[in-house]
Amino acid sequence: MSRPVRTRIAPSPTGDPHVGTAYVALFNWALARRLGGSFILRIEDTDRQRSTGASERMILEALRWLDLQWDEGPDRGGPFAPYRQSERTAIYREHAERLVAGGAAYPCFCSRERLDALRAEQKAAKAQLGYDRRCRALAPAEAARRRAAGEEHVIRLAMPVDGETASDDLLRGTITVANSQVDDQVLLKSDGLPTYHLANVVDDHLMEISHVIRAEEWISSLPKHVRLYEAFGWEPPVFCHLPLLRNADRSKISKRKNPVSLEHYRAAGILPEALLNYLALMGWTMPDERDQFSREDFVAAFRLESISLGGPVFDLEKLGWLNGKYLRDLRPEELLARLRGGPLADSYLLTILPLVQERIETLADFVPYAGFFLAGEVSYEAQALPRLAAPGRGPAATAKAVQELLEGHLDPILEWQVAAVEQALTSFMEASGWNAKELFMPLRVALTGRTATPPLYETMAALGKERCRWRLRRAVEVLRAMKA
């Protein structure tokens, strides 16, 4: 008898909710809904340095916005709670000890300095990178003695040295990898926290996940995961590795070439049903080849094995075209409700009105003055464009500075507020040698298209992270095209 269908999405709360997360979640959700199964949300927050509560909240809000409702999760509970990996540490330690006791894993006492030196030697010799299994040769009694003495160590997976590991993928058939090409992966770190590989396999088994549907970038980890299932004596799930979303140049989708944050598409006025429809078209087509279809029609027609392995290109123009079709299908009353729930929401208007109120004389002045707060993109006024480049620095240096500010200081902000924006700009200026007189005018022009606006920090906070990021990236492109 086949087991019940249970799928999952397991994002890491280490940044903005990614469009790739929605893409993978959609196919997991659709399979569970079509086959009467369960869709589980699990938070993989074992990276304690980078994981944040703010990121987790954003992920949950983004998935709710898309109406990809889960049956079990950290906010809903369920029979296999807890659903945050940080709350399951004792479970992973227990399972790591089972592997050590059975000889499928071993303690490794090698220092970071030794591992760094080993890696440098391998690079210099152009040899395969990976751990040399030095501690695997330790007698179990000696390893146990050193552990009991409190010597710092990790737990590593003992991959077979010879032979091959074969595993089945629903879309790709049998994937066979020589064991000599697979490293002895760290399973439990020296702080007692698991790596992705141990936690992922243990949780998928204990939560009775029937299908592991994830991005193809995890194919390289498949032999390690199969080895773990074998070592525990567990039946593996059905594996299905989805093709990665691609930029137009076929490279993996990245924020340098395409917006990847779900918050961007929400702020840009993309309707959630249009975005889901578009993501469904990434590697899959309706039997009748329709471009536009409802969630219900998608679920009814969806077949996991029908996904195409050609790298789907994430085309912003096609997404905009499809979103336009959805917009035109709305009744005027529905469109008004969408506007009031998005770009014309009372909460947003109440944020920008204090910045505008002191600068207008009639109600009719509001839209002309506040236009840059409401638009998706801005046009540079003729007198403003030359001031996009900082005097004395030039277009190329300004472009480089804006790029560094964006990637190193603004992108990491999760809770976008005046104080956080001010701190980001201050830290950038301290690190780069730029000052406010040089930097603020190019930023003002990049973000608003104008040279005269409300105060910069408050303007950036009101515009929101996604508008700011999108406009700054466009400004970098304009600056790079300008003559010195």
C-alpha cells in the first residue's frame, strides 16, 4: 500500500523571501492538493548566525499573500511539531549518535587551521577538494576518549570509499555518482547544531514526507542523503529536482539581473494569482497550452512527471503581460479594492502624507508632488539627470559606490525603517570615504528623479525597500551608460 502524499517547503529564514521559494512551494502544494495529501511548512533555521525572526515572518507573509496555505507548520502546529529546526536539536543529536554507534559516522577533531591548510594544498595541487578522512582512521575507543574529555569535534558522515551510489529522480531517472567524488560531509557541527544534510533527512523521515520536490542545485547532495537513509534503514522518499529559474542569459536567477524577492513583486503591483500562474508555466504547460488559468484548473491538470527539464527563463516582460491580463479581467470595484490594499493603502498614504503636507498648497498639488512615491519607476527630470553622478567622482565611481551601498549595506536590512536606513548609509560612508554632500544628491535623484524632495532617510523609509532597491539598480545601469 502506498503511503499518504505529504510534501513540504523548507525555507531558511536568512533574508528576503525568494521567488524560487514560491516556485518550489507551488509544485509541492499542487501535488498535495491534487492527490488529497498534506502540504507542510518547515523552517530550516539551523544557521543561527544568519537566521532571523524577521525573515521568518516575511516568508510566512509572502506565502500567505500567494495563498499557498500549508496544513502543518510553526504557526499552525501539527502531529510532527515542532516545525522549526532550531527547536529540534535534541532529535538531531540523538540521530547523529545512532550513526556513530553504527559506524556510519565518526567524530572529527581536525582544527579549522588544519582544514584550511589542507584545502590550500589541494587547490595548489589542483586536486579534488574535500576532507582527507584523517579522523576516520581513529580507533572508536580513542575517539570516544577524546570526546569524553571535551575535545572540540564535529560528526562526519562515513561515505563508502569505493563503488557508486545510485538514486532515482522522478524527472531525471537514475542518478549514479562515484563514491570517491563525495566528501565525508559534516552532519553535526562543533556547537551541537546539525548541518542541512542531517536535519533535512531526519525531518523528512520523521515528518513522513513522501515526495521531496526541490531545486536541482541539491542534486549534488543526493548521494549523501541516500547514504543517510540507508544508514538509518529508512525508506527514502520520491525525489524530484526541479529545473532552476534562469535569467535571460541562462544563468541562475540572481538579484543582479532580476528581482528575486517576493516583496518586490508585491510592491510592484503584481497580482498574486498572476505570479502563481506565471510560476506554474516555469517548466510546465497546461494540456491545452493555455497561458492563463485558475489555481483550480492548474491543480486538476498538474502532473509532476510532466515538468520539463529545460531551464525556464524568468521573463519580466511576460510576467507583466500576464499580470495585465489578470488586471483587465477584474471588475472596477475589484480593481479599486486591489489598489486600496496595495499602492493606495491607507497605511502607505499615512506614511507619505506627513512628508508631502508641508510642501503642497492645494489638494491638486498632491499627485504631481507625491508621484515618485506612487510610481513603480521614475523618470529623471532633465535638470536632475546630470546630478545622478557625484561631482568630482564621475559616473563610474558613483555607480560603483551605489552598487556597494546596495549590496553591502541596504540589501541585508530586513526591517526597513528610518533608523536602519540611516545606519546603513552612515556605515557605508565610514567604510568608503564618501560623505553626505557627495552621496545624498545622487541617491535622491536615483530614488525620486528629482533634486528637491523630503529628507532622504524619511523618503527612503517611506518608499520601502523594494522600490529603493529596484530604482538604485536602474540608476547603476544609467550611470554605467553615461560618459565620464
